[in-house]
Amino acid sequence: MSTPEPTPWQRLEELPPDRLAEVLDFAEFLASRDRTGQPNDTNRQPRTLGLLAGKLTVPDDFDDPLPDDVLNAFYQ
């Protein structure tokens, strides 16, 4: 027989004080974000398709390999 998974509240009780403080800070961040009215999935405005149509171009060599000096910069 397997042991039941601990509830989220039980997991919180097991955290050391510094980690619990991080969780509380994060919860406060989420609550304040909701209070400020920042967009979320329920009040997001629909995106306007084609807003930049004709204003951007993709160069013909877009898919070409990068030069060695540029590639090497990623690995330094």
C-alpha cells in the first residue's frame, strides 16, 4: 500500500522559515498583481492580426548558418 501524497498545507508546514518566507512573498506578489489589474487570461484584449503587415522584411539569408565568430561568441 502506498502512502498518500502530502497536502499543499502539509508541505508548507515542512518548509524551513526562509523558504516559507519566499512562498509568502510570491503569494503577495500574485495578490498585488491581481489588484493592479495587470492583464491575465480573463481580461486580455484580443490581438490585432496583421498590425505590422508590410512593415517588416525577412532577409533572404535568414536561414543561413551564422559566421564562425558569431557562433564562437555563444560558447565563450
